[in-house]
Amino acid sequence: MKRIIIISFWVALAVGGAYAYTHQDQVVSLISKFISYETKPLQNFANQAFQTIIKEISAPAEKIRSLTPVSGSSTLTTDGIIRETNKQRALFNLPPLSANAKLSIAAGIKAEDMLAKDYFEHVSPLGVGPAALAENVGYAYILIGENLAMGHFKGDVGVVQAWMDSPGHRANILNPRYTEIGVHAEKGEYDDQQVWMAVQEFGKPVSDCPAVSQSLKVGIDSNSARLDEMSAELQRRRDELEDHKPKRGEEYNRKIDEYNALAEQYNYLVGETRAMIEEYNSAIVAFNTCASSNRE
């Protein structure tokens, strides 16, 4: 009977030892896996980061002035100028521009400012140009353009034709990348004469391109911070396992199980974060492609 008990003891000891060494092999394997994954999500995110939007501004150098009075009606209207502008675009198979309230406000500010300060330039005496005008009215843009005209014209058709006869202004009207327009026409005194000030503000808004989720980026940052914490904890537990003596028994096996459970959580979070990064980077690529499409 004693012999049987002794044999059973050694069998149990052998099984227990085998169990411990099996788990130890798992630990070593998982440790090397952690090291290879530890910074990958952060590196991938940094390498595929959002590219800064290259904002473009088009302000033709040519000046459209017509100070000689014209016969018949010379009244200019906002709706008429937009209509005639879109007629010109249609002749070249370009889509019509949509009226935008913010761009119209910017155009009105520009026209009134030129009359009030007696100047006719894209940049005001205070240094305010088309980009600042758009930003001041809250128009987030990728591309902005401005056409100016001063004087007397044969109505809306006449002022648009004057712009079309000027290469720089024509390029703005026929730019395929613009999708929106704001217009303002106002009569006032300039250099002791009664003249019309007409302003076109063209734009391609940021909203034309697919949005990049900022909440997704917040989630990636949060997961990355959590992965750093978990990595440090895994390192601490690994050191503890390496120093543990003896490398067997219930306590040792419990620590191995806890380590492996944390490892599984870590690997799951790595996979989740990678998927989030791929989604975020795909959105960035789509946005950047849209922002730069048809760039001349």
C-alpha cells in the first residue's frame, strides 16, 4: 500500500511539473509576441497621419473696370449674376454652382469695404484678402476664389461677359473644382463717381469631402494609452514569473494563468486598435484624394 502511495505522489509531481513547464512555454511565446506588437499600433497611426489641407486661393491680377456709362439698364443683381455664371459653365459641360449664404456675406463685406475705403483690390488696405474674408464668415474651404468688377455694365450679362473676356476671371468661372458661389452687387460712390461694385466669391468647402471621424481618433488614442499601461503590467508580471521560485505549484500556476489572461486582453485590444486605425487611415486617404482631385 505504501508503495502505491509513493508512486502516486511521484506521478502527481510529474504531471504538476509538466503543467508548469507547459505554461512556462506559453509565457515565453506570448512575451515575444507582446514585444513585436507593443508599438505597432502607434507607429502605424503616426505613419498614416492626417495630411494638412493645402488651401488654394485664386485672385486674378487683371482689373475689370468699365467707367464709361452704358446705354440702357446697367442694374446688377445677385441672382442674375449667378444665373449668367452658371450659363457660362453649362456651355463647357460644367455643373452649376450652388449659392452659399456665407460666401454671399463675404462678397457683401468686400463690396461695401471697397466703396467705403475707396480701393479696388483683392487685398484691403488693412491686409484682408479672400482667404481671411471666407474664414471671418466661418466658411471652411479647400479652394477659394474671387472675381471683382467695378463700373458700368450692360446688366448681369454684361458683367459676366467682362469676366469671361479676362483669362484669370474666366478661369475662376470655369474652374471644375468650385462647387459654391456667393455674389454681391452694390452701387455707390468711388472716386467721386457713382459705380457698381460686383463681387464673386467661389468656393470648394471642406464639407464636399468625406468626413474623418475625430471620435475614432479619440478612441485610437485612448486604446493606445491603455496598451502602454497593459504592456508595462505584462512586463512587471513577466519579471515576477522569472523571479518566482519554485517554478511550480498552485501559486506559480495561478500567476501564469493571470499573465495569459492579460495577454489575451492585450492581443484583443491590439487587433481592435489596428482595425480602428485602418478605418481612420482609409477615411484620411479618401479625404485627401477628394481635396486634391482635379488639381491643376
